[in-house]
Amino acid sequence: MVECRYRGRQISPEDILYIRALVERHPSESRRTLSTRLCEAWQWRQANGALRDMVCRGLLLMLERAGQITLPPVSYVRHNPLARRVRPEPARIDATPIEDRLCNLQPLEFEPVRRTAKEQLFNSLMEEHHYLGYEQPVGEHLKYLVSAQGRPVACLAWSSAPRHLGSRDRYIGWSAEARRRNIRFIAYNTRFLILPWVRVEHLASHILGRMAARVSEDWQRMYGHPIYFLETFVDPERFRGTCYRAANWVFLGKTTGRGKQSNSYVPNRSLKEVLGYPLTKRFRELLGEAG
């Protein structure tokens, strides 16, 4: 047996022996129940207090594939709605052009719509009008619908940040250990959509400024921890990122063009610009804390 690391946790030979004994004590229990027992024994929890059950099951599967443990047979194959997900239906909303001054649209209403009746509207608008379409986020994430005078004008999606991003990591200046511990304090803007019939000067940068003022508090409410830094990618072949720069986002560098699943050093996709926005002057200090 050798030591290994999984999702930021060091797994010792003693830990593997404990898992083996746990399986032996409960030979008839499911893998899900075993992972719950292990999380409770190790107090392996998310920032919001929930057990890290899915992460733990991934660890158990990894150890079994490595020949370190033997798990009970799979007792239940859970239906995965994302495997054959039905694309969102087009939304039936008023598409009358909105061309006005920003001051005349105020006050804008920002609604976090995840787990609400309006989430389907958000999904539909992204699917129909964003050039990348809609994709269901994985992990921690928030969705916002922005409305003016009762009509949707924009949608934004935020999710957990990529774990390895060279230009961002150099800008922050954190160690590998600090990154593993604190990556959860960064939110990644995965989608930003101004609806195509909305033509309002400075609207996009105004929305980004308003989002920066509230996203950390909303994240704290949903997941039990704040956000200290925002980031996004901009495809320079399609966009200039003008609204981000107007909202004081900073150019951090470019991606390598390889993607997180690549196992070579040869680019296999277009290079994206990486932009970031600190939510506090102490972001380097807070993100750099390793223990």
C-alpha cells in the first residue's frame, strides 16, 4: 500500500486499512451507504456541512480499480437524467425590441433562479440564444435572470472554477496546496447572455458590476462560504470582451488550448483570453492561505 492524494485529501496506508475493515464489517451494505459511513467517520464535509458523499464514492472506486480494496457488487444503477437529457424547449416570451437608455430600464431585478420555478425559463433562453447553448453545470453553481420592467433582458451562469489555470494561478501567486484548499472561493462565469432583441448601451458592463456586488453573498447563502475572485474565458475569435474590461475585469493571460482532459502538449482547441475580477483587496492573502 502506498500513500495517495484524492481531491485534496491525503490517503495513507492506515486509511486504506480502515476502509477494508469498514467493508468487512458491513458486507451486505451498498456502496452508497459505505461512502456515507466513511464520510461520517472522517468528518469529510463540504463547506456547507453536507457530506462529501459523491467525492468519497469516487475515492472508493479509484481504490478498487487500483486493487487496494474490494467493494460489494453494484446493487442499483441510478437513472442519470444528464446522459440522455432532453434539450430545453424554446421559451415563449415577449421579444419586442428593447432599445433605450440604461437609466430608463432601472431598476433592474436580479433573481437567483436555481431551484425555482424560473429555472426552466433560464435554461430555455440559454439553449435558444447563447451560441454555446445550455449545459447543466456540475458542482456548486448559481443562475441569474436579469429583468427590466418585468421582462427578461439577460442571463448569467456561475460555477466552480477550473482547478488548474496557469495564467490565473500565476496572477494569484498561490501554492499548489493553497489552490487545492481554496479553489472553492473562485467563481467562474460560464455563460453571459444579453437577449438578442435588447439593445441598451452599457447594459452588459452595468450587469457585471451589479453581479460583483452580490455574488459572494448569494454563494454564502447557498453553499456556506464566500467568493473572493471571479474569472471567465473570452474567445477572441468571436468577442473582444469589451463589457468585462469596461467593468474593470483584468486580463490575466491566455489558455494553453489543450483543455483539462488533454494528455499532450499539442493545442487541440482555440486559445481563450482569461479575465479576472478580485472581489476584495485581500484576495491574494485569503486565497493563498494553505492551512
